[in-house]
Amino acid sequence: MTKKQLYNSRILLTYLNLLNSRYGEVDHADILDYAGISPYQVTDAAHWFTQSQVDRFNERLVQLTGNPGIAREGGRYAASRDSLGFIGKYVLGLIGPGNAFFTINQSSSNFTRSSRFECRKLAANKVEITVTPLPGVKERPFQCENRIGFFEAILASFNCESPLIDHSECTFKGGACCRYVISWRNSLPRRLRTTRNLFTAGMVALALVFHHPFPWTALSLGPLFLAFFFALSHLASHLEKRELHAALVNLKESTDELLEQTATNYQNALMVNEVGQAVSKQTNKDQMLDNIVAALEMRLGYDRGMILLADANRATLKFRVGFGYDEAQLKTLQEACFSLDNPDSQGVFATCFTQHKPYLINDFSRVASLHSPHSVLFAQQMGAQSFICCPIVCEGESLGVLAMDNVRTKRPLVGSDMSLLMGVAPVIGISIRNAIYIDNERSMTEQLRQSQKREAIGELASGVAHDFNNLLTAIIGFASLAQANLDPGTIPFQYLDEVLNASERATYLTRGLLAFGRNQAAHPQPVDLNRIVGQMEKLLGRLISRQIELKVSLCHESPTVLADPGQLDQVVMNLATNARDAMNNAGVLTIETAVVAFTPDSDRGHGVKRGGRYARLSVRDTGRGMDEATRGRLFEPFFTTKETGQGTGLGLAIVQGIVQQNGGFIEVESTPGEGSCFLIHLPLLQEISAPAQAPQAALLPCAGCETILVAEDALEVRRVTAELLQQHGYRVIEAADGREALEKFLAHQDQIKLVIMDLVMPRMNGRDAFDAIAKCNPDLKVLFTSAYPPEEVDAGRAVLPEGSFLAKPCQPRPLLLAVRRLLGTGRGMKHEMLTRG
């Protein structure tokens, strides 16, 4: 019984209006808190209260006012137009109290669900009303007093004379129902008409009686009687018209309010329709939100409104779009951030989001003590006093918060407002979720397209790099052979030295090209960061625009790190080209190296996982800079701020992958309009490892007299390799592919001591060819060469034994040392059968 919603809020609103009028010192909030009622619920005409709430409301009301008869006084006060509303004005617009009581009988269900009202007419000025409690409902005596007061107010509103309410039977005195017999004197116009009619009848009777004895007397009194008759008729008519006019005024006011409510409902319907259209027509989340907010602003009567959305990690809630805010307030909203992952957060937005609970606050100052200083300061900056916030939920997950408030119109917010917004919020949630799904699908499609594009470009790049490496091998080889026959002081020797230097830089470029196209495995080794930057300086000078000033500053201490040199080249190249594009080919590009130290307690400031010394590479430009949103997505694959066709969004993602792979981290400093600076930190190599070639290896003799089989499909590489070996005393047998290599080995197997074989050749590749050769001579030594990494061309097969592979392009000296090392050990490298898997 206590949980049933039995009494409409308009009943309690009458009491609050009475307090405002006659008991100004009584605190409304105290009464409502005691009864467990929110202020907005009382002002919402669609809200209903339980018997328990109404009982506690009356109990506290009597205590604070000190008036035991406050219930009956509240019933009488119901005649006030401010309390009755448009329904009351409609009642007062009826003709006569009898009709009013019958209307109350019919409309009682709009105010109470606790009892059944029945009205029966006993006479023109007398009615009987019975009020029977419904099963399971237990009313209180003050409610009976309130009804009597209400009936008295109805009689008083019609100015009824001698009103009488006979309450002969009462449920609180053992009766089956509350019975009220209500009577009153007829209205003055009706009594005048009755007097007129009786007087006329009496005059007519007297005229008939005195007509024969006194004819002249009857005739002389006739005009006087007629004057009196018409005077009473006119007065009665005038009073009736005045009552009718008052009734029409009340009907007009109630009709206007009904029309206003109808217009509001129509606007709400239009708003829902326009929100639906905004959801159905747009798939872009930002544009869809703009359209939704525009519909809310146009159709709803709120001064301001906004939508806040959670970030991807659901850690913070930030403003996304809104209306009605000035520039200062909009700036405050854009800078505001509401924490969602703090369990102690008491802010209304955070609570609304995390608990999926709507809030309606009509006076923030009353609940300010429950909020954090940050929330109170924000409310003060926004001038917020009365507002509604509803969670935007989809599939049980909160996505954001919808908030509306009034600051100019001061219109009180009620429960129906919250109900309307709670109906709109899920639609917004569904549309946001759908937009996210569509964005993700588009992103995945674009990533797939970019991945396929990258794969196709990678295939092309790998092929180009392979052919280019063969050309570099020939260039380096023939230039080295030419230098061997020249005096170092001659100009041709110096020219050839420049050719070899350019070839070395080109070697790093092809490695980067292969790393992009084929995900080449890293080969870390001790690398001096100063040497990497120094080697790239001339190349970068040609790569960037002449209008860009290149400044290079290298630290005095050698910043040596353990990394793949080719990958470091790629890092410098990508950062430099990004800086060039950010400056629109005009500005200053500064590249610096340094050695820095971080303590273990610097994790938070610099993102360092452990303390220690780091080599720092900084690349600074004077370009357009980046905002916070761009910096947050900077290293996402396929994210780019460049125009379509001018960037793939992979450069910085590759840089981050290389840096993290080598145990380092990146810091980014950037401000819009003031340029950007990328700080690359790599762990400093404290103890320099020995070079890959041991010092004693350099002392090995390069000459020999053994017979070597050279299998290479690139003619220029085969020729320079054969020429180099022959000049150092070796006898060379050449083969153009794997099958020819096998045939020539079978023809000269007793003479051949070493096989130099390209891994990728037509007809039969290098691994298969040597497998066949090894069956005849398992102890035969082999040196594989390729521009591709062996793990790529021989996917699924065991790795090559250490020292049996030389990457292209190979320098003459390393090739001769590798040959001599294999031949001069005195023991063959026993070839193990390499099988797939």
C-alpha cells in the first residue's frame, strides 16, 4: 500500500503555494526532505506520491506551521487560481456549483487514485458526494478534512450563500464511506427571478380580484407593476451575464493553457522526429551530434544544452557540442575535464555517467556541499543553478551525458522535462554507437586498403632494392678494383672515393627500403649516433628544400647505442621529411645529439621505464606545430594530417616501433604555430662491444689459390666477384643460376673448395642447389649472398649457420675476409640438410 502511487503532485503543490502565501517562514525543503520528496517532483504535474509520503508531508507540515487544521485550510486555498491551474479554471468556468461538483466527480481520478468519488443530485442546490477508499488503501483523517475544505472552497468560489456541508457518515468513524451532503442557497439572479415570478403571479391575482369593484385602481397600478417586473428581470439578467462573463474568462484562460501545453507537446514531437532524421541521415559522428543539438535548441524551451562524451579509455568526460553558451563559457567547457576513473569523484556528471542515473537540480547551492571544489567552481563559472543531466546509454554502457539548463527564462525544470530528455538520450546513444561502428568499419577498410597498398608498394620496393643492391655491388666492386691500381694522391682516386662514399649512403637507403617493404629483421650492433647523423647530413641537404636551413649539432661525448644502423637511418629520414612537410619547404630544421641521464623517479615526467643514461636525438622544426588532439594520435598507424595522397600515416608509426624495439622512448614538444620537436631516447651502450669482425680477422690474408664456384644470376655482380677473386689468386668457375651451378660442380667437384651462391636465382634457387651439391660433398663450404634477408627467402627453413651469409651490397674487403675465413680454418663447414619446418 505504501508503495502505490496514489496522489498527484498538484495536491501537494497547493500546500506549497499556501505556505508561500501565509507561512513564509516555513522551509519547504525541510518538509520535502522529511517526506522523501524532491522539489522537481512536486512541480511536475505528471508525478504521483505514495500514501506514506503524503502522511509524512502532512506530519511535518503540522509541526512547522503549528496549525492542526492545515489540511482543511489547504483544501480551502485550492480555490486560488494559482493553485487550481487550468483544470481549476475550467471548473470555475462552469455555470453553478452543482455542475462544478459533478465535474470534480468525473475528474477526481486525475488527482487521486486512492478513492472512488460519486456525486448524486438531490435538488437544484443540493448534492450528495460519497468517497469510498479503494481496496488496500488506508487514508488518514486529515485527508477527509482536506476534502471538506476543498468543497467549501468550491462553494466560496461561486459566492454561494448559506453553504452547508453535512458529513453524516465517515470512514474514520466506522462508516463504509465518507458521505457529504452539500447544500447552498440559490444564486442571487435565480432568487431575483423567483421573486419576480412570485410577485407577478400575486399582482395578476390581485388584479383579477379587484378588477370589478375597483377597475380604475387596477388600471392605475398596472404600469407600476410592469416597471417592477422589468426592473427585476433586468437586474437578474445583468447578474447572470456577469457570472457568465467570469465563467468565459476562466474558460479562455484554461483553454489558452491547454493550447500552450498542446504546442509544447507538438514541439517535443517535432524534436523527436528531427533527432530521428539527424540519426538516420548522418553517419559522421561530429556532424550527427551537431544536427541533434540544433534540433534540441530549436524545439525545446531550454536556454542552454550540451553533450559530453567519454574518451576511448572511459577515464574522462569532455564537452563535445552544445548551444546557448557565450565565448567565455564555451572556452571553459572546452577546457573542462571530468574524471571518471576516480572512485572518490562526487560530481553530478561523473555520478550520472557511472551510475546510469539522471539528475534534476533546481538549486545547485543546496547540493554544492556534496560536490568537489572543482565541480563547484565549474558551476560558478557557468552560472548554473537549475539543470538536468541524463546519461547517454547504449546496450548497458554509458557513452556520455546530456545536460540542459535555464539561466535567462528561469523556468523551473520538472520531472516531465527529465522524462523527455531520458527518452531522447538513448536515441543519441544508439546513434553514437552506430557512428562509432561505422567509423571503425571505415577505418578498418581504410587500413586494409592502405595495408594492401603498402604490400603492393613493398613488393615493388623490395624488387627495386634487390636490383639496386646488385648494381651497388657492381659499382662498389669495380670502383674498389679501380682504386687498387691508382695512387691515393691522384684525382681519379679521390673521385672513386666519392663514388664509394655515395654508394655507402645508398646502401643504407636500400636497407630502409627493404625494411619498409619486407619488414626486414633488425641486426643490432654498436652504433655511434653522431656517425649516423653525420652520414645523413649531406643526403638530407639534398632531400629537403633549399629554402630550409639545416643545422646539425653533435655532442662531444660519443652517444653509442645498440641498434640496427639501417633502422636509425630510417628514423632520421622519416623525422626530417615530416619536418620538411610541416614547414611547407621553408624554415629551420635542427638536428642535435646529446647524452642525458634520468633517475628512476622521473618515470612520470618523461615516460622512462627505468633510470639510466640515454642517447638523445632531437629533430626540431619551425613549422605549424600541433594541438593536443593531434599529439594524442600522432603515432597511430595510418593517421596523417596531410592531404589525401600526400602521406600514408606510417612514418611515425615505424619510428615509434623502431625506438620501442630498441628499448627507448619518444617525447614530443609542440605548440600550434610554434613548431615541433621530436626527442628520441635510446639506452646508452655503456661498454662498447667488439666489432663484428674480430681484430685478428682483419690480419687474415686475403689472397689464395683455391677454386671457387660463383653462382650469381646478375651478370655485373658475377663479373665483379670473379674479377675480385681472380686478382687475389683464386681460380673462379662461374654459373648463371642454380641448375648450372649444380652441373658445373659435378664436372669439377674434385677441384671446388668453396661455393659463393646467391640465394635467389632462376630455375633453381641457391638453397636447393647447394642441398643437391652437399649430397655429393657434405664438407664443402658455402657463402650465401642476397639482397633479401635469408629468413624471408627461406621462410620455414632453419637459419643459416653463423658466418655463411653476406648481405648485398657487399664490400670487397668483407667478401675477401669471409672467403679466406671459410677456406683458412682447415676444417670444412659440414652442411646440414635444411628442411622446411
